[in-house]
Amino acid sequence: MKKKKILVTGAGGQLGTVLVKALQDRKGKENVIATDVYVKPEMQNILVSLDATNIKAVEEIVEKNDITEIYHLAAILSAKGEERPLQTWDINLKSLFTIFEVACKYKINKVFFPSSIAVFGNSAPKQNTPQNAYLDPTTVYGISKIAGEQWANYYFSKYGLDVRSLRYPGIIGHQSLAGGGTTDYAVDIYHKAVKKEAFECYLNENTALPMIFMTDAVRATLELMDAPKHCIKTRTSYNINALSVTPKQLVTSIKKWYPDFKVCYKEDFREKIAQSWPSSILDTQAQEDWNWEPHYKLDDVSNEMFIELNKKYNLHSQL
Ligand code: SER
């Protein structure tokens, strides 16, 4: 059998950074080609420069490396996307079509495409939002993700392309910073806490959003991709539930480790986006089809974040 070789786009992003390491641990470093559109000089030995909207460049890298599996993470997220809606649509969809077309042409075994809680809008129930709720997103990012989900389903039905997808909640992890999203505060706040700095939160203290710890998010991705093909019954994208958290609850958890932690609230445009998203998710299909189950509760997340961020900032004595 052909050895599995994996291509990851957007590998320098929040999830990509960690997912690439997990894939390398499983398949060997040499079998994971991690790419991103911008590669900082210090990342040049880790990332290969690739514009995922450039079909020729993607074809070249797939052919040269005998790629058999693709994780297409490159995208512009919800908050940043609102600055340039048309460019966001263009980049998110053009890169998706490029990956799907190349995947068909080169008979790629499996493709992973991330969707998001941003597909939901004001018409979906806020609590325990079900898989098949009405979708009327308020951001161009959300619109691009719904379109992506539908195209994933189309490529599966029409061409048999094995595309699998998750609607990620906000991801909280210590390994990388988030960027351009509405849920970013939930990462930034931990960095401020360990540095003993005050945090200014751009969301209302009572706005609950679905979140997931990075370890759970990576495991969900790998479990979905490992599941036997016949188990994957949702070919748009799966809801996955882990946590539902307000800034206030996050602060309460943080204060168990840092009682003097200070936060003030100054809402900006991201509050309106967050208001249009679910506060918690129902993930019955993911549980039934591939046994999804989250492991980390909020205080487990805080505990891990503080252990690891203290190491990162070299503050061993703080805990
Ligand atoms: N974390 C993403 C965002 O905030 C949601 O998928 O845009």
C-alpha cells in the first residue's frame, strides 16, 4: 500500500501549529508537509510556503510529494473577515475549490475541511443548537463556511471525494495564539493572567460561546479522520460540543489560580458576532457516528493552560 503522506495548509495558524505536530507524531515528520501562505524567517525549516488559492502550486506540491491526505486549514476567520468581506469570500472559497479539484485529480484518499459555529445565525436556537438548525450567518466567514460545507457534500456525492469536516467551537490552547476570530479572547485572557496583567475583554461578561480545549480539538479531528468511511454520515460538517463559557465564568475559573486577576469589559463589534452564535452545541450525530466525547471541563482547561504558559514564560515559581 502507498505510504500516507499528508499536506496541511494554514499550518502556521492556531490549530495548524498543533495538528501538524500530532500528525507528525503519528506518521513521521517526513510524511507531513506543513504549508502556509506567509512563512516567517524563523519558521522556514518547519513550514513550506504555499498559496492555497494557486492551483498550479498546490498541484506541484501534491505531485512532488505523493500526497494521499489533505488537511485544508487555511482561511480568514470571523472578525478579520469583516474588514474585507469580498476578499475573505474569495480566499476562503478559491482555496477550497483548489483543494477539492486537486484532491479529485490526484485521487487523494481523504480531505479534512474545518467549518465553524459561525455557520449559525440569529434563527438557530441559542442553547443546544442542533446539527440541522436553520443557517443564517451574520459574517462573511460564516457564509463561506456554509458554502464550503455544501461544496464538501457535493464533491462527496458527485465525485466520491472523502471530505470530512467539523464545526469547531472557539479553540483554547497554550501552544499558539488565535488570530482574527471572535473567540480569541479566551486564549489571550490566559496569557494576561500568567503575566499578571489586567485584561480588557471585547465581549459582554455574560455572552456564552461554545469552546473546546486544543487537546480535545486535535483528538476530535484525528478521530473523525480515522473513523471508517461508512460511519461518516454527515458530509456537510459535524457539530461538536465541549464547553459553553462566558467571559465571567472564565474569569471565575482563572481566579482559582490568580485571585488578583483583573478584567474590564469594553464591547466592540465582535460582541454582535458572538450574540449571533450559539451559546452551546448539540452534537448527537458526532457521538453516534464516531463516538465523539470531550474530555476537558473548564477548570481542567485552566489548569493545563497555567502549567504550560508558566513554562512558556519561564515563570515556574508562580504556581
Ligand atoms: N474561532 C472562530 C472565530 O472566532 C470560530 O470558528 O472566528
